[in-house]
Amino acid sequence: MIPAAFDYVEAESIQHALALLGQHDDSKLIAGGHSLVPMMKLRLATPSVLIDIGRLDELSRIEDRGDHVAVGALARHRSVERSALLAQHVGLLAHIAAQIGDPQVRNRGTMGGSMVHCDPAADLPAAALALRSTMVIAGANGERREVPASDFFLGFMETAVAHGEMLIEVRYPKQTPPQQTAAKQTVGWNYQKFCRRAMDYAIVGVAVQLGSDPGIALVNMGSVPHFAAAASSALAAGESAARVAELVVEGTEPLADANATADYRRHLARTLTARALAAAGYA
Amino acid sequence: MSKIEITLTVNGEQHTDEVEPRLLLVQYLRDVRRLTGSHIGCDTSNCGACTVILDGDAVKSCTVLAVQARGGEVTTVEGLIGPGEPFTPVQQGFHQEHGLQCGYCTPGMIMASTALLTENADPTDSEIRHALEGNLCRCTGYQTIVNSVRWAAEHPDGVVPDRAATNGAHQ
Amino acid sequence: MSLIGARVLRKEDPNLITGRGQFVDDITLAGTVVMTFVRSVEAHARIVAVDTSAAMACRGVLAVWTAADIQGMATLGLPGLGRPLLATDVVRFVGEPVAVVVATDKFIAADAAELVVVDYESLPVAASLTAALADGAPVLHGALPGNTVFEQPFVDDLAAVFAAAPHVASLQLVNNRCAAVPIEPTACLADWGPSGLTLWATFQAPHHLRNTVAAYFGIPQDTMRVITPDVGGGFGAKINFVPELFLSCALSHKVGRPVRYTQTRSECQVLMYHGRAQEHEVHVAFDDDGALLGLRVRVTQDQGAYPDPTGMGLPVLTTAMSAGCYKIPHVAVSWRNVVTNTTPVAAYRGAGRPEASYLIERTVDLVADELGLDPVAVRRRNFIGHDEFPYATHTPLAVYDSGNYAAAMDELLTLFDYDALKADQAARRDDPDAKLLGIGFSTWLEIAAFGPPGSLEAFGHLASWESVQLRVQPDGSAIVYTGASPHGQGTVTTFAQIAAGELGIPFDKISVRHGDTATIPQGIGTMGSRATAVGGEGVRNASVQVVERAKGIAAHLLEADVEDIVLDGDGFIVNGTPSRSVAWSEVAWKSFQPLEIPTGTQPGSLDITVFQQVPNFSFPSGAYCCTVEIDRGTGEIEITGMYLVDDCGTVINPLLAEGQVHGGVAQGIAQALYEHVVYDESGNPQTSTLMDYLVPAACDLPSFVSGRITTRTPNNQLGAKGIGESGSVGSPPAVVNAVVDALSHLGVRHLDMPITPLAVWSVLADASANGGSITGSEVA
């Protein structure tokens, strides 16, 4: 499969990338390219200009910022998966990154690419939601705005990033590790991904983060990555795991496809939530 | 659409070429460099037959534009050993354990396996299976591939201990 | 020293593990141009107009052809229902080529193809058997109202047998449509110049291709050469005569340059002929002990949009093998072939036999379930005895050669603790938190070694022998030229093993060449598990004849009687007098020197060509067991054990034989749990990428435990039956039987393939809602 022809420009800085975006209406940013290139090969995406931001090293850092860890938009899934900093403070994110696609895809795919692609079946948006992260978006004039993850994913493959803007980084609040007792060793988070082949997108996925500001997010339970608000509140209120699992499907609009009916997806979401809560150590 | 000049190091040799931006890395390797060991088996990054090592990482060269790889170092299956050199442990393992039949997925399997053993010298069978989850084989049913990678892990020098055990028939 | 049975490493490997393999797309000739299709987006439509002007205007485009440009070129397949090389007036499946573009490179070709505008007028679509057989169904071919190409009715429907039987039961089965998915899609490179036509193609039968294409264009066979270099898997799907093979040649002739076609995976999923796609109506009669009294099978074969000669034969093989390895006194079969608005259907690994093993092995489990008997006991009750061969079945096509089905079952049961598994299964059913355990058996049988006279002629081949030429070289090395054209089977290695043992020439000094009609005298090809049982026997036969001739030369050189000459080590000796010896290399060298050979004999006599025939098919068999665990919360199925006992007769190389079994079993598990070519009601393919068509990866499949028994075939002196298709024949019923067994306490009697987590969960949810057993609608 051969993409339609396009012009290619390499961005030398964030500002340069934004300027190029402003100059070309029909342009797209490319980083790892692992969402975009397959779509271009199938000619489902036919940008006339491709702006390569893959060399903007300042966007690939994973940094300790005190109360949160900032992950640059260009951080590859593999670096997220292996980051000691994330393993210590945001273990759920590192764990979820390790479940994406396959090793080759994780070597190239980027955090930001996955977020702005906004595939409801992708893993990382669930991490962003469950962890109550903040997205940092750069505007045409270089201004930065911060958007909570819960306001970021707007529709099917549509995010708060407008044309002319770019996602710069995602800020993940540091999580307090749960109290460990001799009787009970828990990590306080879990991700359950259900798919037919390991390489596939999730039929349903459930990300759970316990702690002072707990969150549950769902993969592929509608046309948009989904934050399970009612279940998360129930979690914060210390309600039973069974009650949380029951509430998790509230507000979802799961679709039917070859792998699942809507009922089955709801069932999976509840079952996987119960399992994730148990694995995370929620009593 | 204007062409772009790219410089790449492929299997240790540096090359500069003018390419269409839409040229995929696998097409660059096969059509421009005439290194046809990396194969194309799908359009959707599923099969892994095109796996090469780019700047130290296993990647699917069908999902990387050649221009994205500019300045990089690529190793393909052809670059694993020089003329007359013994097989790498992974290559030897695939031979010893019948890890290939038609051989079409094999270069990708070998590159992905090589990357695995670089990171994890002694993987379990389960780790091997998961490390190869992005590579499809239609011939072997994978068990002999797992055995092949296991063999390579157990023979890091790639030397076959007892040639007689293979009935004198080798290479 | 015989190497039969030795674990010899492959001669094929060094090139393939170093990137030095040569597949069709790796080969480039000076001036090569590229061919790309414009394919139908409609499943059934009238072509109102095709506008190629914009495409033709592109710089670098050499030709754009539509049906109008190929008038006079014959259709493929059945007369009156033939498939045109490019859709003419009507398209009949999504993906059917409507136009073809030739351009100087693949980018220009792809862009130009996008500019071809096709105006369709939609017609009603019949995208399934149900739709095609419905009253008032759309008619695909004017000559075929009702869409049934051929129907073989029951000769006797066994009404009396069933009426008198203590028990009867029935099953409706769907054998899901599958795609072969060789990792190398179709590729060809045609170079038709003034001195002739050369076609490189990824194909399983080069001479068959040469004969067919030469006849198609009316050119003498001596001016055409087909080369099948390294072939990246075939699985039966690369013996079909698809339009691209002919169009690349015709376009090379037209533009005067080599023309390459390299299929993409998305194209391959809709253009490469599919397999299976059968529906079965099975009725069985049996007594209180589980003895089978009668079997009535009706097969409906989906042929896709254009009936293929091989596709037409699939239900013949299915019905021939319907009784499996059981003594069933009365068997009645009927079949029909039906066209639908889908990709055509032809051979896929097993081709008609996996369908048969599935229907009979599901049926035997049903009988066991009906009677509350152990499925192993019911199988043993009905096995054909090891002393009952040759065994005549309900059809003269299948006269079983040899086997020992009870011994295979005995061997299988040594590989795991069946009683412990059954106890575990019962315990888990009582523990709501435990995964459910299922144990499934398949004692299967297949028809292999396609080679009896007439067997392949029926599918359009020249003949059913396989040709072997064996040439001893002057230095004492030898070359085997075989018409069996392998694509992963390891034939280069196994044939050298066979030859080495018979010739006394070292394995390392024997090369096996294949895949080129210019150098291989004649050939049929690799399909139907025939390479070793027919071609390998030819190698043995040629080797024996060469040794006899060499002995004559040795006798002359040693001044001894030929009767006293024996092979010994690297040469020949006078029996009983090892000091009187002559090395093979010397015999070989002198065999070319008129002064050194007996007067009146010809130089170069150590060169034998054999057209190997076999008197009958062989019938490889085996006993498989699959164990599964089912997650009650999600419906996920995990295969926890796959135990495989094969009987393929003599094994030439256990490493390679096991590899064939593993690959076939992987494809069988894939059919049972993962793979399914799906169309929507409008005939749009839903599985045209490897994201949607679920070929399993390493972590999705179990490891395998293998055992073996050996009953030689009397049909060849090697005793080898064939092994290429066994795994794909034997494994699907084992997997499905295991899943059904896991759920049988809920009243489940059947689930169609592929059994998805969704299907399992639906059953579990239904049972849960109904107090422990499923509702009637779920029961077959």
C-alpha cells in the first residue's frame, strides 16, 4: 500500500512546528508515525504536508516536577515502560505502556501520538484519564494551555488539540504508594486488558488507580476514551468493590462489532473492574 | 512533491540518496539499497516480516518513512554477519531447531529475536512468545521458533557443541 | 548409511537465515514495470462505464486495460461460468479486478489507479449460502438460475436404517471460511520478449503453470519458462489460476517490458482464493453401546463468485472421508456447489478433509454425549481394526491403505493422565471461582499422496505421477531434479536424505533442485501431501536404478561379476573381498569416459529419469487431544494442552515431520478459535487486513506434545504416507470438542467455529440466567 504523495518538512523547534502548521492547512504532525503511517498507507489519511517533529528531543523527556511526572509528547512507549521514575511514582502508566501493541510498535510509538490519535480502543488514554493527568497544549503563538485529561478526549478521534496546536506533554500526578502491611502487599493500581490476540487492541480495558484521588478509566466502551466518573466517586467514597464494578458502566455507550456486543462489553467492563480492584488491593 | 535527501548508515555503510517522502524504510532498503532480506507481509504493522534494527531498536520498517530514519543506523538481516563469518547464535538457533520453513517471516523473526536477547539474555519461553507477538509465522506454529531462541540463549557463542549429534549434516 | 528417520538439519536454511533467499519480489530485471489493479468496491453490480483517461494521462503510465482491451482472451474456470481476467459488464465480488494499470514504478501505478473512475449500477447481492439459496435470490450467472452449480443427490437416504435405529441425532455445522495467508502474498514477474516468455511466480506447481499459461496464449511450451524461486508459503492457495498470472504475461507482451505484480496483504485477503466455506447437515444412527449404524451427510459448498475446478472437488473429498476411521455400515452422502458474491473458494491446507474430520469427529462426540458414554470409549467401539486393511469405504475413491487407530489412541493416552483430568474437570465444575476444563479428542484420518492415476487429472493437471531426474556428476556428487516444487516443506533436505541412503553418496554431496521448467524435465507439484509419498518414492526409485548401473561400471573396473558388486561405504566392493574396491568418485568419473565403460554402453548412464506413480492414495491418521480452560468471567478460552499422535507411515526426518504437524495444528487451532473470513450482507469483506483477520501469534498458541506410531503404507517402498496436511485436518475438532466438553454440563452440544469469547460468554450468561443450563435456542 502506498501513501498519497505529500511534502515533508522537518521541524527544528516547537515554534517552527507550530509555524509550519499555521502555514499549511492540510498538514499533519508526525512523530513515531505508528498511528498515522498505516492510515496513510490505506489512504485513509492524505495530508499534503507532513511536519516531522520526531527530532525535537526536548519533547521526549520524562521529568520529575515535584508533585507530578511530566512525560514529553515524544516519549516512546518503550521509554515510558522502562522509566524508573514512572515505575516509582506512576506505576500504572509504565505498566499500561508495556501492554501496547508489540515490542516494535512500542519502540516507535509515542505518548503524544497515542493521545492525539484518540482511538477509543487505545490503551494510553485510559492511563491519562485514570491518573487524572493534565495535557499541556502549545498554541500557534507559543502560548501554553493546560487541559485536564477529562476534557481532552472530545469525540471519535477528536481531541482538544485544534489545528495549529500541538500536544507538548502530559503531567501525571505522583501517586502515593498504598500502605503495605505484612499481611498484604499491594501496588494500588491495575490494568486489565481483554483481547483475542496479544497484539490486538483491547475489546475492553479497565485501568484502576487507587489512592487519595482514585480513578477508573475504560478502553473501547464507546467512541471516546471514557472516564468512569460514578465508579471513581464510589471508589473515593470507599464503597464496596462490587458496587464500584456495578457503577463502572454508567454513562458508557459501548458499540457492537465482530468481537463483542454492547452487553458483552458492559459485562466485561464490570468483570474486569472487579478483577482490577482485587489485583490493585482494594478491599 | 519534492524529493528529500537522506543519509543513512545501513549495515555499517553510509549512503546518501534522494527519496520521495512517502518512500517507506522497507522500500528504501529493498528497492534503493537492493537489500531484499527484509520482507513485506502486510499493510498494517501486524506481521513483522520487515523488522530491522534502527538505532538499536527493533522496528517495523513498513511503518517508518525513510525520511524519518535519516541520519540513523539500520541493521538488516544481511548485516548480521559478514561473508564467511559464522552464523550469529540466533541464526544458528533457527537452523538447529528448525525455526523456519518457507523462510519468508524469518528475517523479521531473527531481527526481533536478536533484539530480545540483547535486552534479556535468558528469557523464559513465555517471554520469548511475548517478545515475538508482533511477528507472524504461518508455517511453524511457533514452537520451533521458541526453541530456536532458547537455543541461542543457551549458546551465546553460537557454537554447536556436538556436530555429530546432527548426523554430520549441517550448514 | 540410510538417513531415513534421522534428525538432519535443513540444506535450505543458510540462505534463508542470512537474507539471501530469493522470493519473486526480490528479483528485478532491467526495465521492469509495475502492474496494479483497480478493484471493485461492489459485490454485485453492472459496470456502466470505466473512465481511464486521467490515469492514462499520467506521466509514466504505459497501459490501462479494462475488459474492453482483453476481448478475445478466454475466461478461467468452468465453461459458461468462467471468470474473465478483468470483470466484464458485471462485477461479482468485492475486490474483483476491473482495470489494470501498468506504470514505470509502483508510486505512479498506485496514483494512476486512484484516478480510474468506475461507474457501477448496484445489483442485489447474495453474500452467503443462505442468501444465494433463498427463493428469489439474486442470480450471479445468467446460465445458473438458483445459483447451484452442481448437485449430487442422495442415492439412498438411509430412511430405513434411521427408522430402525435405537438412537438418532443430528448436527448442523458450519465450516468457517478461512484465508490461507501465506506471509508472502501473490507475486509474479512476467518477461515476454521476442525469444519467449519467462514467468517468475510464487506458485506450488511450476510445470502446471507453464502448461496452462502456454496453452492459454497458444504458444509452444518450449518457448515458455516458469520459475518458482523461494516461495513464501502456499498452503494450497498458490495452485489456483488467478487472473494476475495471465495479465502480467499479456501486459509484458503489450508493453514490451518485464511486468511485476506484487500483491498487498489487503488485496491478498480478497483476491487469493479462500478455503473451507462449507455447511453440513449430519444425521447419525447408533445403538445403545455407541456403535454407529448409519451416517447421512449433506454438504453445501460455497464456491464464491466463480466456481474453480479445485473448489468444485472439495465436497467430493469431504464426502469421501465422511466416515473417518470408523466402521459405519451405511453411509449416504450428497453435496451441492453454490455460487455467492464472494471471493472464489478453492484449496486450503487439507482441502475438503478438515471438513470431513470435523463433521465426523463432532458427530462421534455427539453420540457419546447422547449416551452418556466416554468419547474415547465410543471411538474405540467403532474403530476399523488394524487387521482390516485394505478397508473399502462407501466410495471407491477411498480404500484405506493401512492404519492402527486403536494404537494411536493408546499412545495418545500415555501423553497425559486422562483420569486425573476428568477428576479435575468435575471438581472445577463445583467451584464457581475455578476455570472450566474441557477435554477434546479427535481420531482423524485423511486422504494424502495425490498420485494414483486420474487423481490430479480430475483437477486439470497433466498427470498424477511426480518426475525425478537423478544425475551423478563426474566428481561423484549427485543432483536430484524434482518436479515437486516445495515452499517450506524441506524437500531439498528430505530428498537428499532418501537419495543418500540408497546411493551411498554422502548427504553433503547431494543437491536437490526444483522450481524451474527450464532445468527440471517435467513435474506436477507440491500439494495434497504428495511430495514425499510420490516424489520421494521417485527419488528412491531413481537412486536404486542409478546404483544398479553404477554397479555395472564398477564390475567392469574391478573385473568382477556384477552380481558380486555391493555398495560399501563411499564406493563399491566385490562382495567378500573388501580389498577389491572402487570409489564412487572413480565410478562416476569413468562413467563419462567411453574407454572406461563396458563396450556397447553409453557414457553418462548414471542419469535416470523416473515418472513415479503410486497405485492408491495413502491415509495418514492420528489421535489428538486438546485441553482448554474457560474463564467463566470473560468467556476466554485458553488451550492448556495439545497432545498429538501422528501416523504418517515412515518418517524421513522427524524434525521436519514434526514441523509440518505443528504448522498444520496452528492453522487448525486458528480455524477453531480465531480465523474467519466475514462479509456483511452487502458482500463487503470485514476481514481484509491482519488486524481483522486474526492469524495467531506465538503468545496466542500453546506448545505441543508429540507422539508417534508408524504403520507403513503398502503403496510405496518408502512406506511414507504424507504429513503436510495432517495437523490442519486433525486439530479443529479436538479444539471444538474440548470447548463443548467444558460447557457440556450446561447443556451445550455444539458451537460453531471460530468459537469466540463472545460465543462462550453468551452461553455462560444464558445458563446463569436460566438456573444452570442453557435455553433451547442454543442447543444444536
